[in-house]
Amino acid sequence: MDSSHAVTAATTTGGGGNSMMVSQSTDASPVDSSATTAATPIDDPKQNLTQVITSIQKTLGILHQLYLTVSSYNVASQLPLLQRMNTLVLELDNMTRSAEKCNIQVPMEVLNLIDDGKNPDEFTRDMLNGCIAKNQITKGKTDAFKGLRKHLLEELEQAFPGEVETYREIRAASAAEAKRFAQSQSMLPNGDAKIKTEM
């Protein structure tokens, strides 16, 4: 029987319904996992984040086990309690080392929402609603300028039909030149460029 099975055997022999130390018997201990982490440095941000999330979940599981042990404490559960305390300290140390590799910036508004006991998804919802509102305002301005441009062209065409025709020819030539330039630079994957026709 190796050391991890011995810890589990000692933990499960304690009474009081506190035999929930499943991760210790199947997984490597936090010390072993931190040793392998130090031996193979991981630079992938997603993997670093996954390590931190896994460590947080393990810590929550250990805290739950500690709660169960303390809530039904008796003399026989002293050894499992000490082992779980040591496991918690090691896992918190592992979490700290894993978190140092992650570069995650959390907006202060999210932390304030959490401090106020609110759902942090409210921040995402508010930001999305703000972006939609700004998008609608910008779209309204764009549509207003398009309408103004169309109206000005109609008025100019009545007053100066020759100049407006020359303007449209210049615009069409400029758009065609821009299309050829974009195709030569391979800026558009399919080679298409939208040419606006003047009305």
C-alpha cells in the first residue's frame, strides 16, 4: 500500500461519516502535482488557468471535507482533521504558485458587484447593453449622414447637373482604383470590394 492509499485508509477509518477523501486516493497529492508542475513549466495561458480552476475546485472540496469533519468532531476524527488541514495548506500553496503564472485582469466593477453580494454576470450584461446602446446611437448618426448626403446630392443635381455627373464619375473611378489596389495587396480574401453607386 503506497502513501496515498495509507492516507485514505487512515481517513476512512475515522468515524462520524467523514470518509469523503476520494481525491487523495485516486489523484496525486498536491505536493506531487506541484513537483511535476515545477519539472515541466507550462506557458500556455489556458492550461495555467485550467490549473488554477482545478486547484480552486480541490480547495473547495477540501474545505467541505473539513466542514464535515469539524461539524461531527470526536477524538477519533483528530487524525483526519489534521491530515485535511495539511492538505488544505498544501493545496492553497499550489493554488498560489499556479495563480502567479496567470495574468488575468478583473475589472474593479466586477469585484465591487461580488462584494455587494450581486451576480458578476450583471457587469457583462450592463457592458453588453451599453455597447448595444452606443451601437444604436452610432448607427443613427451614420444613417442621418447618409440621408443628408443623399439629400444634398439630389439638391446639387437639380442646381448643378453637370458637376454632379463629373463628381459621380470621379467617385466611380476612385472606387475602381481602390478595388484594384485592394486586390493587388490581397487585403480581401475573395478579392471583392464594395463599390457604392451614387444616386
